[in-house]
Amino acid sequence: MTPRQSTRRLVPAYLATGGRAQPSRNTLDRLTLLHSGGMPISSEVRPEEHRILELLQPGALSLAEVAAHLHLPVSVVKVLVADLVDAGLLHSRVPIPEAEQFDRQILERVLDGLRSLKS
């Protein structure tokens, strides 16, 4: 058996979502950060959802990282994560767009300018 065959799923990935192809929310991106809602994992969640919740127990991961750990397509994980967020078992945060991130050098120059005005 080759390594590729040992990680191969026995059922198609779309069955993990109940055949649904679209998540219930359109706010999830492959860079969306996910973290556990802090609630205990109930027996009502599906096995794939249970694996997602276990992965996020130690800390936050991006949706793409979760998909890689589970060996599932990002589109499938989006559907599963949306269900978990809707149930309150997960929290998601959109990544900070590059345009909104602070440039430390600019802030330091502004601070230096303000200090020179004060003198």
C-alpha cells in the first residue's frame, strides 16, 4: 500500500456535508481564523465536525490549515465550519485586510514628528 492510498477516504468528501455544496454563511474565506467556542463537544456533531473541534482545542487555525489537517477540500470544510459557527461551537474572525494593517515605520515617523513639534 502506498502512502497516498493509506490516507485516501473511503467515502467521497461531499458526503461529509450531507451533499451540500454551499455554506450557510458567505463570510468564510480560506484565511478566516477559527477558534473553539469553549463549549464541550457533544455527541450530536458529525465525525468530521468533531475532528475540527478537536483540532481547534489547543488554539486558533485558519480554515485552510484545518482543511489540510483533515485532508478535505477547503470548500467542504467551509460548509462544516459554517454549521459549527451557526451552532455556536466555533468562532470565526475574518483576516485583517492588508490595507487595514498598521505600518510600524509610518507610525514611528509620525511619533518622531510629534516629538519634534513638542520640543
